[in-house]
Amino acid sequence: MNVGDTQLIHITTDGQGYKTSTGDVVRFSLPSRRYSESMNPKVWNRQCEVFLNCILDIYAPKTFIFDGDYPFRGLLNAIELREEMNRYWIRESPHNQNITKLPIDGFEIFDAVIHPSLTKTNDPDTNVGSSGTVFCNPIVPKNPEDAFVSTIRKKMNVKTSQLIFFDLGPSHSQADDIARKLLLHPNVTLLVREHLKSNFILNHERTRIAHGLSYADAVHIADAVVIFPDQFSVHVALMASKPTLSLHGPSSTKRAISEDLLEGELPLLFLEDHLDERLVVTAIQRLLDSNVQRQLTERIQGMNLVNDSTKLVNFLFEYHH
């Protein structure tokens, strides 16, 4: 089958960076329930189910791919009876490692669960339900050209020597504190995404907002990154060979990331939630140290990572009939 002859229907609950439909890609947006926190979850799930059923009835897709931590009930109801449709679930976040908190019947509905990973070949999912399990290379965009990176940095008018991509989530409890400590260094400018809720960070003179940039582009433009580590974020940072400070919470530990990505120690800086302030300051100082940055970059490049999703694409199209 010719990939160029395929129509892609993209449905998202993310209101940020939404693009209009172009060419063979048709885009739809369903507002996430976080934008209507007072809405009853059952009502939102029913709306989601009706919305998806309309789209699936109109386009009758042969393949459905869900990319997210949690297959919510409205989605499961919409795809459950469409057995003629190939149904896949991409799971790549440590937030969903605890399968006891997931809808077990979700594993029955999907034909296969896809795990992007660098080395992992086993997962608890293999013991749940009847879904197959597929391991594949990290799913990340190709690296942008150097000229693109240079042009964007000039447009942002970055006058400091360190542009730090800062992405701990829209309302992380420690975001302001860590951002303040970073901005105490006059050579630091923060690059953040639009969904950030901290007025202190957004309004600071040395903050730049990644308007219109993809996550991967924002990582590539930066000199180093501070992230809350789901696997996609870590994959992108590693593929871009960026010095990385990774902040972990109770559901996302260094051990979980290391086990899922590599058999050995990752060339990243790790910081646990709620650590002593001195340790936070030390971690930031190490991230900004040019020698540490060079060592981290060299170690990542020594891993000889390959950005190639060909095998996964071939697998999906083999059954796309």
C-alpha cells in the first residue's frame, strides 16, 4: 500500500497548538474535561463517545491508534463494537505503569498495545487481557535542520548563553521554585510552552514562549532541558543529545524510567520531588555547567541512537486492509 494514498484523521483533546486540516490530514478537536472541571465525568464520556462515533461512521477508518496514558470510557465504548477496525494503543508514559488502575477491559478491546522503547522487550501488559504487545523504536520527529534552529533563536531574541527548555507540566507544584532558581543565573533564558499556568514564569523578561513550535522543535532549540519525564519527553531529549534534568514524582521514578528505556544508567541528571533545597540548587548548577553539559552530550551520542519508525509503520500497514 502506498502511504501517500492514506488519509489521516487526527482527533485531539489538546487545545494548544491546534492546526487546521491540510491535504490528506483532517483534524478534529474535542475539548478536554480539564477545561470544564465542573462537568460530570459520565457526561463528558458520553459526549466523547457520540463525537467519536460520528467521525468513525463518516470516515470508516481501517486503523485506529490511541496515543495516551488512559483510554477513557467514551473512547472504549466508541471502538468496542468496531471489530473490523484495527485498534492499537500506544503506551509510553510511566504514569500508566500501574495496570491495576487502568480499565482492564481496555486491554481486551485493543488488538495490540504498542510500547516505544530503546531496549525494553517485556512488560506487565503481556499478562493482561488478550491484546498483543508490540515493542518498537522511540516515536519522535526527525531532528530539524541547524538553519531552522538558528533562525528561531534569532526571532526569539535570546541574548543569554543558556536557553533552557522548561517543561514540568502546566501546574507542577515545584515549577515556580525551580524556575526562580534557574533565573537567578543571569545567563539563563527559559523556553516554555503556552499551556504553562505560572504568571511569574510567563511574565519574566527572560522567558520565551514556544509559539507554534512542536515539543521536539522546542527541545532542539534549547541548550539544555528541564522536564517531567514521560518516555516521549526523555526519548526526544536523548535523540536531540540534550543535557537533561529530569524531575521525578512518586509515580515516575528514576528506576521506572531506567528500566523502560535502558538496561544501564541513563546519561541524565535526576532530581526527586521534595528534596532539600541545597540538592535542587546543586542539580541546577550541574545542569548549567558547560563541562557537565559536554559530558552528558558525549555520553548520549555514544549510545548511537537511531531515529527510525520504519518497522512500526510497516507493521501497521501490513494489517491496514
